[in-house]
Amino acid sequence: MRSSRPAARPAERSSTPTVLALGLAAMVVAMAQTQVVPILTLLGTALHADSAGVSWVTTATLLSAAVFTPLLGRVGDLHGKKQTLVAVLVVMVLGSLLASLTTSLGLLLVGRVMQGSATAIFPLALSIVRDQVPHEKLHGAMALVSSTLAFGSGLSLVVTGLLTQGGDPDYHSVFWFSTAVSVLALLAVLFLVPDGGHRVGGRVDVPGTLVLAAFLVLLLLGISQGHTWGWGSGKVIGCFAGAVVMAAVWVLVELKVSSPLVDMRMFAHRQVAMTNLAGLLVGFAAFTQFIGISYLVQMPERIAGYGFTASVLRASVEYLLPGSLVALVAAPVGGVLVRRIGARLTLAISGLVGAGGFAWLAFGHGRSASVICAGLFTGVAIAFGYAAMPALIAASVPVQQTGIANGINSISRSMGSAVASAVVTSLLASRTMAGLPAGIELPQESQFTLSFAIAVGAMGLTVVVALAGLAKDRNRSTLVAQSATAGDERSAPGTSTDSAAARPAAAGQPNRSAE
């Protein structure tokens, strides 16, 4: 088994530049996911495409992320996380550049597929943090990197709104901005992130990767296109049926190959399974906050009788950005909570605060101040959830499986976001107001209440998962210390690869020392 020593021991160098660089890289992920949402109508007009065609601008990124996130997370584990991260950022730059220059929907979709691979940045960044950051700062660093996802989403919306204001908006400026940020992130990673870390070597499980990709693509395609195609249509039913078949085939393949993409015993481990379920729920709540508030505040109050007639820019700056900013501030607090009371209880607090925030949105969204304040609560909840989940993953898997484990958790959050988009969009379209002028269709206010109420349930289930599904924390400091030293133990001359730190992986069992 091969391993390489870090360029300097984590304790001997400042980790702040590394964490900031990785946080900037992770912010690129959020920007790639949300930057086009406010300009879908503009894209349709500029590219002469109908709504079904334009919807693929978001779907293409989602499907690309599903394929590349677990694959590149595993490549990073095997052959080097920084090298893989740099390669992904280069692809992100090229994809953004292509989107900046093209006037063709087909080429724009190619660029969005390339941007979708950037989702792998997040699990790779967390893996590098685990390798390079001193154990006493590990949870705070993971929380800070995680928080940039929420902040990046809010920042992207604001920038998109600013760049497309005026009488003749140009969507190319949005992609030029993402190109510039991606180049900045690439340079930061190249110069501020040290090389080295844990590598196990070996080959990528190509059959397992292809089957997993087929499963995720079919599942997410059915979810994301269900409203457009019709939930009872043959296309959607075929996608879901195919996903079930591919899931069964994937399990069989992974049990047969000698070096599987994912050790299936990882999924049987309660901590990992429950953390991924929590990722699905928190991802659902996060996107419900984004899309629900955005649609609600843009409702024309004079016609609908509710809403605030906000522009895209006002919706982003006044109603969504405060929640993103408070998430960035709350992230270090979440890291402190993880260190002091454990990731399990931090996740439970996330669920409680989030349930309260969404309940406020559901039943008190008649005033701007209420929507903004409720958004602050949900922003804090999401920050705490994002702080807790990487710590739970790190405490449950061996070092050499960190990338793929965080990749799967990222996919679970993306799947939650896709489900939220489908559910909220379908609910808003299912019951519209009667008696409106011809050509105007607006959802009944009760549909927003129902959407936020479902998010209350999702965050409530997060509390149940945390308290009933996850094991109690014990010896929380043990794992982070092992994370900082496991690579040195395996790379020391004469040290057996079946050392105490490595034995859980050899046995196919995640590291349970910090449950």
C-alpha cells in the first residue's frame, strides 16, 4: 500500500491559508449550482429555447454531479486529493469559459456538464482538510469549508441579479464572473494548499462507477423532469424502474469486484447510513428555503393578495442573502458545538432550529421582517447541519475512504435538493388562483404554506435521525487525533500497513472511535 507524507506536518504550519483556499474552491460549487436559476427565462429568450429545453441547463449540471462526484472523490483517495482537485478546477474554468462564449444551447449544456463536475470539489476539499489541519482545529475547519456552500449560493444570486439588471441584460456576464472566481480558486489551491496526504493507490472500479452513474442519472432524471414530463408518464416511471434495477446491479457488482468503488459494508454501518439520510433531509430543507422564499417574495401583491412584488435582485439581496451571511457566521459556532457536545447533538440542534424557522415561514410569511428573520433561523440550521455531517463521516470511515464517503454524502444532499425542487414546483403548479386575467397563473398562498410545512417535517425528521438513528458520541477527540497521525504511522519505515489506524479499513469496517 502506497502512502505519501505531507510536505509538512499539520502541527508545524498554519492551516488558515489552506482552509481559506479550500473554502473558496467549495464556494465555486454552490455558485455553479445556483447561478443560472434566476436567468432561466433570459436564457430561453436569448437562445430561442422553450422551457423544456432551458430546464436542461440545470438538469445537466445535476446529472453531471451525480456521475463525477463519487468517481472523483474515489480518484482523490487513490491517487492524490490536491492533484484531483486541481484537475476538477481546470475543467470548471474551461466549462465556465465555454458558457461565457457560446450562443448555442447545445454548447451551453456541454459547459454546464463540465461545471457539474465541480461538485466533486467539496468532498475533495474536506478530505484535504482532514489530512492537513491539526486535530484541535479540524471540526472548525470542516464547518467553515461547509458553510461556504450556503454563502456561495446567496452570493451567486446577488451577483446574477446585479449583472442582469438593466434594459438589455446579457447572460454571458454571469458565466464570465464564474470563470473569474474559478480561476481565482484554482490559483489559491495551487499556491496555498500543500501536496501530499493519504494515498492508497490502486485502480478505479470502472464497472461499479458506470453502474452507479446509471442509477443516479436515472433517479435524478426522473425527479428533476417529473413536473415537465408528468409524474405518471412512461418516461418518469421508466426512469424510476431503471434506477431500481441499476441499484440492484450496482450492489451485485460491488460485492464481486476485488477493489470496489464503495465498500458496501460502509452503507450497512449505521452512522454512515443515518448521516446520508440526514444529508438528504438537510439538502431538501436548504433548497426549499431558497426556492420557496424566492418565489414567495416575487409574487405580485396587488394581483395575488400576498407576496412582496420583489425583483430578482431584491429577492436575492433583501430576503436570501441575510440567511447566507448568517450561515457563514454560524459555521464556526457549529464547529465549536461539534467539538464540545458532539456532531450528533449539533445535528439535532440543527433540526430543531430549522423546524422553528420553517414553521415561522409557513405561518408568518405575511411581513417582510418575518420572512427575513425566519430565513436567519433556517440559515443557522443549515450551517449547523453542514458542520455536523462531515464530522460524522470523518468519525465513521477510515482515512482512505474519506473522499468517496463525503462524495456519497454530497450526492445525498444534491438528491434532497432535486426532490425539493420537484416537490415545491409541483405543489405551486397544482393549485392556482381563479379569476386572474388571461395568461396569468399564480399559485394559491396555501401551497407555499404547505411547502414550508413539509420542510418543517424534514427538519423534524433530522432531529429523530440524530437522536434515535446515530450512536452517542464517545471519545470525540480520539478520531481527529488519529486522522492527523494515521498517514505518518502508515508511511513510517518498517510500519505494517495493518497498523491500528489501518485495521478498520482492512476489516472493511469504518473507524468507530468517535461515535
